[in-house]
Amino acid sequence: MSSEKTSKAGVFVKKLLINNAVTLLFFVICIAGIILADQPMSYIIGEISSRLFRNLILILALLVPVWAGMGMNFSIVLGAMAAQIGIIVSTNFSLSGIACLVVSFLVSIPLSLLFGNLTGRLFNQTKGQEMITGMILGFFAKGIYDLVFMFLCGPVIPVRNESLLLTNGIGLTTPINLDNATKSAINKIWMVSLDKAVYGVLFLILLFFAARMMGKMIKKQKISGRESSGLLASVLVLAVFYLLCRSSETFLFALRFTDVPIATGILIVIVCIYITFLSKTKLGSDIHAVGQSMPIAVSMGIPADKIRITAIMISTLLAALGQLIFIQDIGNFTTYTAHENVGTFSIAALLVGGASIKKANIGHAILGALLFHTMFIISPLAGKNLFDNAQLGEYFRVFVCYAVIAVALALHAWKSVLARRVEEGEEE
Amino acid sequence: MDTLLHFKNIKKSFSGNVVLDGVDFKIQPGQIVALAGENGAGKSTLMNILFGMNVIAETGGYEGEIIFEGKSVKVQSPLDAMELGIGMVHQEFMLLPGFTVARNIKLNRENLIPSLISRITPKSYQMLDNPQIIKEAAGALGRLGMEINPEVTVDKLPVGHMQFVEIAREIDKSNLKLLVLDEPTAVLTESEAERFLKCIRKVADAGIAVIFISHRLDEVIQLADSVVILRDGQMVFDEKTENTDKHQIAELMVGRKLEAESLMNVNRSFEEDIILEIKHLRVNMPGERSRDVSLKVRRGEILGIGGLAGHGKTSISNGIFGMYPARGSVHYKGRPLSFGKIGEALNQGMAFVSEDRKGVGLLLNESIALNMVYTDMKVNRRFLKKYGFFSQFDKKSAREVVEQMIQELDIRCTGPDQIVGRLSGGNQQKVCMARALITKPELLFVSEPTRGIDIGAKQLLLNYLVKINKEQGITIVVTSSELNELRTICDRIAIIGSGVVQGILAPDAPNVDFALLMSGEKGGNT
């Protein structure tokens, strides 16, 4: 009997380790990297925060197709293209500042919805192979994109803004630079130092829980454990953060040194709220149902094909928004290659955060973005310190990105085998 | 009382093969009708017609009329049936494992409340009204007398409870008038089944008519108001339950009397020379699990394995040949057989003709010749040209044997080089048989030898099995869903029910005995 119990505990620990293997591995790599890189805390915190704001929406764009059982949506590349087309159009009309970004987004909305719809239709023809289809579709779309902007712009499609064209008048120049008023236009609306931002966010969360409790008390409903523990947790985190700031000079300095773009942050929060809200609607419920079992969903009268197309459209639209935020943050983009790595990098980040091709949530996206980009920043520096060769770290981060995807997919397959074995064992 | 549903002279044939021939019966509201019959008697075809499944329209529709609430209806799709108020609980569960019980019960009929966004955008952005969903789901479960927590996800629910959740989903539909239950108690334990039957009674008392398909005759007697029996597509019985009993139903289900002379192997005697002994075999074959099978096969006999679909009869040979994970012990000629290893049984001198002709049995894109000798090449390393470490298929040496087999089995083909995929089902089956025989087995397993092939080929195959048994002394174990086929050629017939051997009967045993064993009533002798 006792051996049975230990084996059960063993299976549990094994499962826990396997379920979080990728995340744990990255955690170790990041800690080791930070020690080896030997950089000032202000530099690391600053870089991580700016990359978090830059990339998070692109990663969030992946969530809905995972719910729908379609795996990682490699075709968010098409959404990125839609955003780039939007920027090219508004640059062509010499727009500048916030207006340029708003017009770019307005242009990319119909485009990304159209691309998403077509992609969804294609995916409905290739059920079960959505990921590889999405990947190849990305390459195919790049071909068309290149054709349009490399050869047709100029001779066939008139371009008003001549600075966009190459000197011979055929094809667009690369990279395309946003002017100074447009670069980081959204970021620049409102910058706050990180320590204040953290205090602000924590207070808002505290207020949120307190308000909910008040509301329930007024309505004389029972207060559930979720509200009270949420309130308690936010008070605790606030206290810990305050103590940390008081006790460590370097920490406080690093936070004060880092400015965060609040407007971009608000956009991210809106996307998060939308995704949370979506999962509580009829549409979200249908998406989850289709993801769990298409035959059952269909037999209950849920139009699975339509739901799957909708999921991809939402994903592509969010990807367009994400790429727009990304480009305004950087200030330029290489015309023909900027979209190439959007899919792979976002997917790798999400997987690092602990998501699988069957399960992903906002928490996975945020944790993944933090870990993945920490690795991105520190690996060249760690490589330089270790081997006196930054190239090695550069190589390492590209290698790791693909390795993560491969390992996560292999682990997923392994997990289902293990789960089946455990199930068979239980049946005895 | 008004008639709710009237099947009026329903006829249906699949490419000339009549499967339903003049089925005609009525159901009143609140009445429970048991629909009984062997596999292939036409029960599922009748239900497919009622639910407007695609297979029916694709194969040319049906004759006759369905009258629902006094109106003649043509059901085009399951959704039509749902709108009429006809619900079905399937044999396999149609529940989403990651959803809660409540969400499963209300799936696609969720209670919704408008949200801020849904006022300006499509309705799909309305929010789920979770408290209301839970309340109504709990209400539906309560009406069944079940206490299941509606907030638990289905994957954490015991299997026995899932059936109740499915019923709750159906009765929660306000327009439900007729509920079809397809072998609902197959997965339930005895006490669960008892509760389940009470639960169905409650449903019927609420004025909902129930069609109850079951092989458990005890349940039929206990629950149903009337019994309809189908046999070979014909309705042979439609009576009130109180006017009949278990034995009559069993007798009628199996029906056809066999002519004594058509039984080929009655009263042959054998010495107790056990060639294969199976002890406590448990095979995990999805949909055909066996739990605890113990059997002895005597040298020289033809042993039949029969039983209803889904009770584990096909898993026995598949387990011995390593196709599915199995436990237990198998002794072949007194020595233990490591049956977990694929190929081990073949190497020991057994052969297997699988029921899955196209999946396991044949290389569809290869020639007849290669298909016939392929196993033998692996097992006995014949028909090979050897060059040191390499070997190559030797067409010439195979040719003679293949041509002889083609002649012997009367395989209609253009020659040994014809691609197997182009042959008819019957001829493909003959190729499978030839492939097994070329390995010169001492013990041959044949699974569903006549499934999906025409009558002429059927008879030839059965005769051939008897012939090789008598002339070459090959011991044969035949698994088949067609009881009469087994009775024609076998010396003994083991009936498998619920994953165990229910009993072993002689081929000339009375119909009733077979029927009772199949429906899980212990009895019979060895």
C-alpha cells in the first residue's frame, strides 16, 4: 500500500515537473544569465519593461485560437503585415503623430479581418494541421507582400510620398522610418517612472477588490473567498513592495530610472479586459466548446466552422494592433522582414510562460514575455562575459527560440502519452 | 390518448440489401417502448431515419411515413429532430470534459444577459448568466432525483454519473416530447443501472415518451410498457410487456430456426489436447474491452467466439496478436506466450485474419502476390533472395504458391500482379485468408470473416474454413457477430458478454440459450 502511495506522489511530482518543464528551465537560464551578464539592475529592469510593453499584445493575440483548439496561430504574421500596410499607407499620405498611427490602425482593421477570415477558411479545410498550415501560409503571404511592395509599388501602384520609393522608382525603400512626431507617439502621451506606476497599479487593484466587497455588502450578498483573498493579497504585495523600495537603494534607483508608457499600458489592459470578457460571453463559450470537441459542439448545434473563423479573425486583428504598438515603440521597421519573426518569437514567449497548444491564458503570456525577453537581453551580454564573444550569445538566443518551440511541442506529445499511461494505471 | 409517434410501414435498403422491411408501430406520450433485436436487426437504421442522419439521404432515403403528433414529418437533420422535440442519449458520451456539468447541460442553450458591448454589436457578445445556468441545471438534475454538483467539471465525474447528465440535458429542453436511449445502461454498474431505470420512469411520468434500446432483457421487462422486436429488418413482435416474458423475447430476437443438416460440425469428439489456453485475459481495445476471459482451445476443433458488438469478443484475438495492450496469461502448446510483443504469436505458428481488412489486413496499394506472401517473408523468411546482410523479394518463387491460392480460393482477379485495393470486398477477404494460410499455421484466428461481403463469397469462405480444418488439421478460432454463421461451422461456441465468457454452447443448442447468454443471463454448459 505504502509503495502505491509513494508512486502516486511520484507521479504527481513528475507531472508537476513535466507540466512546467519549459518555464522552470527558462527561469534557471534567466537567473544564471543575469548573474553572468553582470549588468546594473537599472539597465536590466529598464530593458525588460520596455520590451514587455512592446511585445505583450502580440503574444496576447495568440490566446483565442488556442482556446478554439487550433493550436498556436503562426499566421499572426498576416496581422503584422496588415499593420505594416497601414503604416505604409499613412506614411504615403505624409501623416504624422498620433493621427498617423490611428489612420494606420483604421486601415489595418479591414485588412486584418479579411486576412483572418481567409486564413480561418483555409484552416477549416486543414483541420488538425492548423499550425503547419499557418506557418506555410506566412511564407506564402510574404511572397505576395514582397511582390506588391517590391515590384508593383511605383510602376503600377502610384506612390505619392517619393521618399518611400527606392531611387530607381520601383519598390519601397527599407527600412521605413517613422518621423520624430510619430515615433513612440503613444508611449509619449504619458510617461511615469516605474516605482510610481507599480504603486498606482497596486492601489487600483486594491480599490477594485475593495469596491467589489463594498458592492456585495450593500447588496447583502455573501462575500466569496475570491474577493477577500484578492484584497489580502494586494495589501500584502503592496507592503512587500514598499519594504523592498525602502530597504534597497539600488532597487529603488533602478525603478526611478525606468519610465513606463502608461497609454500603451492602458491599451494592453484594454486587450486583457477584452480577452477576459470574451471568455465570459456566449461567443467565448462556443469557442471553448469547439476547442474541446468539434463533433460534440456541432451535434449541439454550434456552428464550429464559423466560430473557428471568428477566433482567427480576432487573433489577426489583435496581432495587427500589437505590431503597430511594436513599430511605434521602435520607430522604424524593415519593410520586407519585420513581420517574419513575429509568429515564432511570440509563440516561443507564450510557450516559455507555461502555455501549451491546448491551454493558454493571460498569465502565461505575461510570464512568458518576462522570461523570454530577459533571456533575449542578457544572453549576448552573458556570452560576452563568458567567452568574450557577444556573437555566441546572439547565436544562442536565436537557437533557443526555435529550441523552445520544439521542446514545448515534444513535451506536449510526451505529456499526453504519460497521461494515458497514468489513466491506464488507475483503471487497474 | 393521442399517438405521439407512428412509424408507418418503414422500408429501407442499402444498395439492394433490405435492412428494414415494413416496420410499423406507435408510441403514446409517457409510454416507454423497448426496442430489442440482434446487431444488424435494423434498430440503428430506424433511429437514423428518425433523426434524419446523412447516411439515410445519401443512400437513397427511405419508404414509408413518420407521423409525429398527427402530422407527417420528413426529418432532414438532427437539428430538425431537436426542434420537433426528439432527443437522444447516445451510447458514447457527448459531453465536454473541461466544462462544468451545468454548462454541459445548457450547452448552446445558455441563459444570457446583455452586456455593454452586446447592445451595439452582435448578440454573440452577450454574457453567460452563470447563476441562472447553474440553477436550471440543478433543477433538471433534481427532476431526475440526482444529486450531482452542477459546478463540477465533467472529467472529474464518475462514469456512472455522465449518463444522468446527458438525460438532464435532454429533459431540460422545454419542448422535449420523445427521448431515445441507446443502450444507456451498458456502462453502468448494477446499482447505478437501478437508479437509472427509476430516473427514466420519472421522465416518462412527466409525459415524455421514451424509446429504450437495450440488450439487458431484465431491464426491458422491468421498465418498458411495451416491447418491439426487430429481426433482420422485420418487426416480429409488438406487444404489451405484461403479455410476454424474457424467454419469449430472447427466442424472438434470435428467431430463425436452423436446419439440422446445415450444422456441419455437431458431435465431433476430441481428445483433451489443449493447444491454446487463455487465462484471465484482459484486453484494452477501445470499444471492445474484455475484462476477464478464460478459454481452452482443443487441437483440431473449430471454436466460435460470439456475442454482441461492444462486449469484447473481437479483443481476444487482437490481444493475443499484440494489437492492443493486454494482461493475463496465454499458453500455446503448454508454453507461455509473450503476447505483448507484435509478431510473437506469428513466430510461434499462429496466424490471424483481422476484422479490419483495410487497416490491418492488407497493403491496399500493393499486388495480390506481395500481399499474400508478405507475412510469410517476415515469419518464415521464405520467398527471399539473400545477399549476405540484404535480402530481396523473390517474385518467381512466390508466383507458384500465389497462383495456386488464387485458384483454390477462387479469387476473381486479372492475375497475381493486380493491386489489392481494386478487388471487391469478398476477394480482398480471400487474399487475407491466403496470406494467413501461406504461413502454414497450426492455429488460425479469423475475425469477422464474412463482414461486408456477398453471399456467394460468404459460403465459399465458410466451406473453405471447414475444409482446411478437416484436410490440413488446422485448429481454427472464428470470431463473428453472426451467430448462425458460427453455428454452421463450429464445434463449440463461446459467448462473450460484458468482457467475460458467459458460457460455451454446442452449435445445436436452442436459440433461447444463445439469446440469454448474449443478454448477460448466466446459464448454459460446456
